[in-house]
Amino acid sequence: SIKPEVHVETKTPIYRGENVTLRCDISGGGTTEWTYEWFMDDKSDSPSHTTQTITVVYDDRVKYTCRVKRRDSQLSQTSDAVTLSLS
């Protein structure tokens, strides 16, 4: 099954309180229309965002994961958790 990856689009260094942009990528996903779901700290009951790219306030204590869903409602695996770091 397809496993998305979270990429940080904001240039480093990043400091606490600044905005950070994250993108959920699917390699080999083709041009299928995907639905995106973002989760913070493994709270998988309710997505915090539903767009491919999200902007969040930098916090190195929060874990972000994304999941994608195809139009035919086939759910992907959840991405590896990304914790933002200052380096």
C-alpha cells in the first residue's frame, strides 16, 4: 500500500513561534485525486487539516503525521511521524 511522507518546506533555521509549512507527499501516487488528513500527536480520531500543505506554528514537542485517501476511499498507511527540530 502507499505510504505518504511529510516534508518540511520552510527553510531552516526555524525558531519557536514561527510558521512552518509541511507538505504530505505520495511517491508513485500518480495524478489520482487524494484526500489528505493531518494529525497531531497521533490523535487519529479527528484530522486537524485536510489539505496537502499545512502551515503550523513551530513547536518541537508536537508530532505531525499525514494520511491520504483515494477517491475510491482506499486509505493509505499513515506517514512516519515528523517532529520539528531546530537544526
